[in-house]
Amino acid sequence: MKLNPLVKDLRLYDVVEHTPGVAKDLEHICSFGAVSGFWDPISSKDKPQLLQALKGANLVLIPAGVPRKPGMSRDDLFGINASIVAGLCKGIAAACPDAFVGIISNPVNSTVPIAAEVLKKAGCFDPKRLFGITELDLTRSKSFYSDLMGQRPEHVTVPVIGGHSGVTIVPLLSQATPQADAETSKTAFPALVKRIQSAGTEVVKLKAGKGSATLSMAYSASAFATACLKALGGKPQVAYAYVQSKLIPHVPFFASKVTIGSRGIEEFSPIGLLSKDEQVLLEAAIKPLQDSIKKGVSFVKANM
């Protein structure tokens, strides 16, 4: 984000005392925009530095939380990350209730509903401005699909809908461009879908307990943030995100293609025609999505 010419005021916040040092390190990069760092002790009940960091922000990105370790699913992170996201969203409600909010913290399928419930309780929830950032699923899909097709990644597109965990990730390879031939679709697509759905585990295993995807996630979150900043500046952008939606009955949050304008989501694009295999994938995603959403809502009702 420090390299992004659209960012004129970059603020970092964490619960560790070296955060101002990280901000100062970034400030030394010779690109446009001021940088400042804020921190509150983790034991602090009040978070005055958080409110100062958030005051008047137009876009808030939340990557905070613990990473996955080998053998863990994104849902295993729920206990810790749920409280972190809820606390930060209370700060957003107090300091920048009109901001676009992008949730990266896993499990996104649950943390976005948590954010929504906290903002509802504060009376400032706008479903058009709350986004679960699923851009990493598109990044990976484009990378893997371009390898399969022998194309440069910037020359391919792969829609990804659903959620951001395991079987809830539904890549629509039948709608990818350029289109694959019938033989490639039949022989290569099943394995490719599985790889896209479990791509994060590849990283977790090879990092051997030292973390999960950070570099590819930073790239992807930055790309989504750029779309939001352009939209805030009056240039509507098409993107994919996990948002409050009515596209799928009885699934109140769903990742799909949306158009984002200066006030938030302006339009939901239709999912389009699915192949038989993709219909099966979508059906398999619905129950896990519903369970994750309920889990997030129940957490706020029980703890906030």
C-alpha cells in the first residue's frame, strides 16, 4: 500500500510496540504519502490509539489474527480471530463508520458476518461497504489456469464464487477465458478445482508451521484495495468479494462479481450459466457457508 499512488495517508495499527517502527521503515520508501504507526497494549481495555488510527479513514483493511499451521483449517482460527475482528469493528463504528471495510482475517466466511453484526449493534452497518477479500482465490486461479493453458496470467480470467475456505471456493472454469477445449475440461478441470480449493494448504505445509500465505495474500489484498480506492475516487470498478447478498437463497453472505462505486456496491452481476460439475460444487458449498455464517452471528450475540 505504501507503493500505491492513490494512498496519501497510510496508518498501521497493532497490539505490539514495534508498530511505529514498522511505519517509520515504510516512511523511508520514496513514494508519495505519509505513514504513521499506532499501538495499544493487548491488555488495554480502552483502545485510544486504535481510534486515532481509524479516525476519518476511507478504507480499512483487517489482516489481523493468527496464521494457520499444518493440519489446521481456516475454521480452527475462529476462537482468536473472531474477537480480534469484533474489537476492531467496534473501533470502526466509533471512528470511521462510513469507511469501506475489507476483511482478510480468517475464517472470512465467519469474520465478515461478525463484522456485520458488530456494526449493526452500533447502528452503522452498510452492507454495500463491507467486503470479505477473496481476491487471493482469483489470483491463484489465474496463476494455475494460465499454466494449464500456456498463457500469461494477465491474459486469463477465472471467476470464483462462494466463500473463502475449502469446498466453499467455487471456481467457474467453464466461464474462464480463454476457454479450454472439451478434452482439457474433462481431464484437467477436476484436479484444478481441488488445487484451487486447497491452495492455501500447499503454503501452510511447506512453511512447516511458520505461517500461512502472506506474500500472495498481500498482492491480492493490494489489488482489491486499489479497486476500492479507484471506486472511492469516482471510477466504478468490477471485482469479486464476499458480501451480503441475495444471489443464493438462504445464504446471506456470498462471494460473487460486483460493481463498486463511490458509495459502495452498486450492482451484483448474475452468476451465469454453470456446468453440471459446477452446479454440484455450488450445492456442496451452501451448507458449510450457512454454518460459518451462523457461527459468526452466534459469536456476536453471545459475546458482545
